Amino acid sequence: MTVPALKAKDYKSGIKAVWCPGCGHFAVLSALTKAMAHLGLVKEEVAVVSGIGCSSRLPAYIDTYGFHGIHGRALAAASGLKAARPDLTVIVAGGDGDGFSIGGNHFLHACRRNMNMAYIVMDNEVYGMTKGQASPTTLPDWSNSKMTPHGTGIPSFNPAAIALAAGAGFIARGFSGEPSELTRILVEAIEHSGFAFVQVLSGCVTYRPDQKLWKEEVHPSESDLPTDDPVKAAQIIQAGDGKATGVIYAKQFPVWQPENRMDSNLNTIEKEFLL
Amino acid sequence: MSDSSKQATSQSYSVAITGSGGSGAVTTGRILLEAAAQCGFQGLMTRSAGPQIRGGESAAMVRFSQDPVECMGDEYDLLVGLDWRNIERFADELPLSDKSLILSDPAAGEVPALLRSNGADILEVPFKKFASGLPGGRLNMVALGATALVCGLDLKALETSVKAILGNKGEEVVESALLAARLGYNHDHRPRITLEAPGKPADHWSITGNQACGVGALRGGTRFVAAYPITPASEILEWLAPRLEKLGGSLLQAEDELASINMIIGASFGGVPSLTATSGPGLSLMVEGLGLALVSETPVTVVNVMRGGPSTGIPTKSEQSDLNIAIYGLHGDAPHLVLAPLSIRDCVFTTQWAVQLAEHLQTVALVLSDQSLGQSQAIVEAPPQRELSLARKVEATPDAEYQRYAITPDNVSAMSLPGTAGGMYTADGLEHNPRGTPSSMAVDHRTQLNKRLHKLEDFDFGEDWADVEGDGRRCIITWGSSTGAVKEVAGWLWAQGSSIKIISLRLLAPLQHDRLKELLKDMEKVLVVEQNHAGQLFHYLHAEGVLPVSAESLAQPGPLPLRPGRILRALGGGG
């Protein structure tokens, strides 16, 4: 029996998004559904997991299994799900505050644990859902938030560099304004065996109208990509302006999945307590 | 009437073995308990240790009897001093009387005055001298031999136990220990005990409370655990990790407790019964995750092995002071299950019940064990198998009308698991409508609040909600590990022909109001007994309106164990 191939729109749930008109996340949703259609993923065998924030609303808009958890803990929930259900394709989505601030520890350990999942961070350098505070990727002199009226005064966080240092085997940067390249990157991320990290520059029209300039600033990387050399990857990431797109680093590390086997039963195990 | 009618009363023997850290007090106690078990006794070994990893003080307390032993007694029949360094740090945990005997090595110096003050007898055995005459000889093994003779334990049983406990340390260690133990055993002294050994029964188990929680988790169907190490819960995880693997499951060591609770929620969303174990500080970190599990109706079980709190508190010693956070800790209106095992043996059933209740009711179950249960070793009758017809309701063939949070007669709705075509939904911590779509509408909030409340309130928990024993117009209400000492007091009173009813709560939430009120309606005296400072159960029961105004509270904080004599005094003497 042949099943007709699914189109990108078949992966959309039809629930109306809460995002502002013009939000970059619409393009990410669209690129993700295109990537899923391209890969021919069986809908019920996919779980999209997220935390809290504008971008974390994404699972409800996709017609697969979804888990919209609590702030910062998407990677933890996804890791438990993947450990218990290795048969599923697990995709994690979220924002810069969710992933790099409140969820920072899980980001580090998901990179080094290297379970087979794709992690898409829609980075707009701002907390949108709480109405415009600085995030870990906000530049230190951005002073438009009432909470940090003089800017944060602290250097911003370089997600790709951290992912590399923490041991991730796939690091990419995409842009919501380049949807076809983004689709290609997401296809590669989902196909990558191990933990795949994709930073998507996805501008906030409401609290960061200055990001309209990204259209001009973002550019394809001039380096020969991807590399599988972590030293070269570090050079590319550190020397870059943070606006270069492409799959920066792809290297195969052993994928971690808990071992289990069925070679005993509980009655046998309980015998150890007999005197 | 249950097991407690044959609860150990005066027919038990209690031994405390003390020494500085590394002196081998705990190993000595383990072998002594095993030897008593080989002779057919049931028993209990608790331990007391300072926070030092090595070099502090340590003590092993062993009590054995022909009957079940579920608490330590009021005083020790025998105190064995391997040395007297740091003894002042825990002398108050080792009450003696003029009927007690102190076994002491003259080489360790004079028995400290604070131990002699009650008029205990002293018996000197040269542990160190005997040990130094043997290659690799250790003085604690000499003391073990001397102790076993005082306890009237058979030399063969002692030798079997030395081999069983030290067997993994190699033949040389075992041989040397056997020589030393025989020297101590054959020293010129005599048994001081009148208990007759029952002879070896076939079905006794030797188990700790933490292991028993592990067994209960597996019996309940748990096949995924994520957790972060913490005292005094880690042994649950260490015991489970290799055994889960053999049963097709797994354990994931998480980066912190925020991760572990969310990992088990993720795994349970995938359809695998999941559990974590922790202690107070870890539970505090998990609370936000518990709310997520509760609202998304994703079943999870958390075993919380309580220690002295708040904050870092007293990590190595016991207290029942996490009842408040367990019941009230979540934000929002968040009904869930709170249970507590009533003994080490009961850790098996209570944990199994918790896991299966969480699965059946698609909610959060908290199990309040504690250090005194978790890290004590017990010799008990094998816990019987209990088949519970409680399982997760799963939708295997969802149709177009499928609603994940549909309102049903029992308020539990069938869960569709990833991999099932047509059942796709997004589990959410946001309030939602029956289909699972996020909603901030009043009608949806009220509907789902009612659903989550009534699936618990209307459920028939059967007879296991409490152990209710005895009768009369006086009553003790207790919970968790305090039950052992309460049952001992009840045993004394029943033996004297006095009446008392005891209610030991295994299910703390949802509170079984009607059943409690019925039991308490004609009581003249009600005493609520627990091991914490604030009287958390007492206040909870008052807040829920089930206690008479005259009810009294006996709340004693850790780390000192709640002793039966203290409870008897609070009850107003022996009559």
C-alpha cells in the first residue's frame, strides 16, 4: 500500500499562532514543516518538545505529538522521552532565554550527552512573551528594557561557541529571512545522528524593530563549511560576526542511549534478598 | 488484628556498636544482624554517622526479636565500644540503664563517665591485644565475636554471616576475620540474654528501606528513572540502575533535579511508567515540574527520602518534616497523591501502590520515606506479592473525535501515546480545553480543575489508606516511620489488657475525611505522633477538620529517634 506523500501543510495543526504579524517564527514553523515533508516523517512518530516563550508555542502548531513544558526544561523532557522511546524522532524548539538562561545547564549537558535529537533555538535576543527584557544573547548596550535601563552591561552569550565547548557534534546557524537555506539546515539537523544544535536568527518585530536590519547584516558564511575539525570550528565561530549562516560543524560522536536488555525477571531479582 | 499484636515488647535484644569513623562499627553491626537472622530472628539495624565521609563518628544499632522489629527500643541492653573517640557526639542517641552491659577494651581507656552514670555493668575484653596477635587481625572482628556470645548467637551462624558479608573482600580477609571472631567468641565470658533463637526460617528477607522502595517501584511497573544523587536517597538509584537494565528499562543520571523531574515527565509522556528519588532539597527544586505533570496529567512518582531540614539541614539523619511541602508545596490548586510507607517492609507495597495509583489516576504521587527507613537494614518476612488492578488508561485506536482531556465519569481520560496514529495532541502546562488546546477561558479552567480534583476525591482507595488496629476510646494517629514506635507502645498496652486504637496513615492526600471522622467520633483522647518540630500532621488534620479540639500533638524533631517510652509518657502513663 502506498501512502500519498505528505506536503508541508499536512504537518500544520491549523491552530492559530499567538505570534505577532511579521514575527520571524512563522518562517521557522514553515521551514520546519517543509523539512519534515522533505524527510517524509510519519507524523505520529515525531514528538516536538518545548519550554516557555513565544517560540516555545511551536509544538501546538504542528500536527505531531507535542510537549509544551515549563520554562527552560525542554531539553530535559526531550531527553527523558528519547531515552524511554528511542523509536521516536525528537525535535526540540525554544528561544534564547529558555535555552541559554533558565535552561542553560540542560543545554550544556544535552550537548555532551549527545542523544539523537535536533534542537532549534529561535534567537531574537529578547524576552518577547514578558514584553521585552534583555536575554543572554542581547548586546550589553541595548537599553530599551525598563528592567535594564542602562543596558545589561555584560557581554552577550555566544551559543555556537558554548555548544562546541560542551561537545555538540552538529552546530549550525540559520536565518528566518532565508527560509530555503533554513529548511536545508533543518533537514540536515534532523538527519544528523546525535545532538544537532541550530541557532536560528529569528527577529522580533515588536521589541526589537532594529532587527529589521538583519535582512542586510545576515550573510552566508565565507568559510568552507562544514568542518569536522573542532579547532577550525572554534576559529570560524569566534572570528565571525555572529551573522554568518550555514552548517558550521558536523562531526560524528558516539550517540548516547541508555542500555537495556531483557535478560532477567523480577522474581529472580528479588531472590537476592533471601537470607 | 495484624502483625502488630505480636510486636516485639520486652522480648527483644538491643545492641549499639560505636567507634570512630573507619573503625568498622557498621560492618560489625551488619554481620551481627545477619548472624541473628541466621538464627531465625527478625531484626533491624539503624546507623548513626556524622557528615564526614571518613574519620568522624559512627554507630550501628541492632535490635532483634522473634517478632517483627520496626523501631529501636528505649534503651540498649548492650553497648560495644570499639573505641571511645568522639563518643560525646552521639552519647545522647544511646540510652543505657542499670540493666545494660558495656563491652569495652581496656586498651581504649576507661569507659567514659557519661556512659557509666546509669550504673551499667562493664565487661572488659582485650579486642586490640587479641587482634594484634593475628595477621591482618581487626579489633572489630574480635568485638563481633565477643558480642555474638553475649547475644547467645550460635558460632556457626556467626561464621556463615562473616563469610556472607565479607565474602567479596577476598579469602584472606574472611579467614583473618573468622580467626578474630572466634577469639572474641571464646573469651572467658557468658551469654547475657534470655531470648531463645527460633531456628532458621526459609522466607526472611534482609533489605534496606531504600532497596525496598526500589523493589516496590519495579513491582509497580516503573521502567524509567532519571535522578540526581542526594543523601539519603542515592541507594534507591544505585540499586535500581543495573536492575532496571535487566528488565528492559533504564536509569539516566541527570544534571540536576530540575532535569530529573522533567526527564521522567518526558518518558512518561512516551508511555513508560517513570519515577525519581530524592530528598528535601531536590524535592524543592522539582516542585514546578510536579505542577506540569499534574496539569498535563502525565503520571510520575517521586520517592522523597526525608532528612533533617530545612535547607541542607542534617543530611545524614532522619526527620519527618517534608509533609508540608509534599501537601502544600505546589502553586495553584494542585490536588495530587501523598503516601508514606509505615515500615521498611512496607516500603515495597507503598511504593508499588504509589506508582500504580499515579498511573491509574494520571497524576503525581509523592512517597515520603525517610533516612531511618531508607538506610536501615531489616530482617523481615518476605513482603507478599500484591496484584493491583491499577493501570494507565491508554487509547490505542483514537478516532476523529478523540479528546486527550475528555470529561469522563471517573474523570480519568484515555491517553494516546506517541506512535499512535490519529491520537496526536500537545501535552501542556497551560490550562487547556478537553482537546488539549491552550485556553484561558473560565469555563475550561473550572472544568479541568474539577476533573483533576474529582478523579482523586471520588476514587475508592480501599482499605490500604491506613493501618487501623485496636479499639477503645483512646487513639494515636501517626504516619510513616513513626508507626514502628507507636505500634510498640500499643503492643505494651494491649499486653497489659489496656485498650488503644492506632491509626497509621499510609495515604496522606487526598485525606480520607469520612473514614477518619468515623473512626474518631467517640474518642476521649487523640494523640497525633510525628517526628518533626511543628506538628505538621497535627495541623494538617486540624485544617481538614477531622480532629476533635481536645486532640494533642507529640511532635519531636529529628535526629533523635522517636522512642516508645516518650510516646507512652505523652499518652499519660501506662494505664
